[in-house]
Amino acid sequence: QHVEAKAATVTQEGNIEYYYCSLCLKYFADSNASKQIDKDSVVTSKLAPEIIAGDKCIIDKNSDKAITFKSNAAFSDFVKVELDGRELVKDKDYTVKAGSIIVTLNPDLIKKLSTGEHVIGIASSSGTASAHFTVKEPETESIKETEAETESIKGTEPETESIKESETETISQIESETTSQYTFVENETNAS
């Protein structure tokens, strides 16, 4: 019996082209049954999995939000999750569900992480899919207040312009009146 070659995928093993004899229950590399091969040699391994969602994300340390990563490996192949080389505890540090392999890191775990870059590994029987993510410090209240003050100041700039214009008009008016008074006094003195 001739068996066509089938390419391996992330979720399924493949095989090379081979021939199988149902009488002697042996595998052969050629149609003449002259080159016998082992059953294990016809199977090609699943492809290594990859992260297809969540790589390079950034999260605020105290945001109380979770981070989700998705590996394209089959859910049935799931083994474990590692963070920076340390195995995490399922249902405490993370949850996992089907849809390929979807891993969600819990907010309590994220709060405990140091700021900076971290590496998550979703291990399956066909390999480990890795992703990088960054934990950043939360914005402090003083930064938020400064930003609010800056916005408030920006909002008053047109008022500042109108104040400058009215001050300029008042100064011009006073100068004009002073010049008129000076001219009037000078004319009276010349007339005497």
C-alpha cells in the first residue's frame, strides 16, 4: 500500500512517502519492497509552536489588568507555562483555555513582577512558544497632576492673549491722554 507524504503542522505530525505491506506488516521506502524502514522513521515531528498574540505588549504594573498570550500549538499538547525560566502555577498565576493555547497571566502575578522586560514560555509537547512583554511603573499622581495643570494652562493661553491686548490698549490710551495733557499745558505756557 502506497502512502503519500504529508507535511507536518503545528498541531499534527506528518509523514514521508512510504509503502506498507499488510501481509508482513513492514514499512518500505520503495515500491519494490527492497528497502525496509522503521515505522518511527516515516513520521515527521510537529512544527515548533509560535506566539500568535500578545508578543511585545506593555502593561502598567498596578493596572489590575491581565495579559493574554496565544500559542498556535494544539491545546491537547499543552504542558506548562514558564516566566523568566521559572514554572508558574496553573489557576494561581495564570489560566489556560482552548483556542489553540490561550494563557492569561493574572493581575496579582503582574503586580509582583519587577519593571522591565520579561519572557513567557508556553510549553507544549512540540516545543515552547516564547513571547516578550514589558511591565512599566504606574503613573504617579504628581505626574497626572502636572499633566492636568499643563492642560489647564494650555486652556488659558487665549485668555492670556486677550489680557495682553487689553493691557496694551489701556497703556496706549494712557500715553495718548498724557501726551494730550502735555501738549495742552505747553500751549498755555507759550500763549502767556
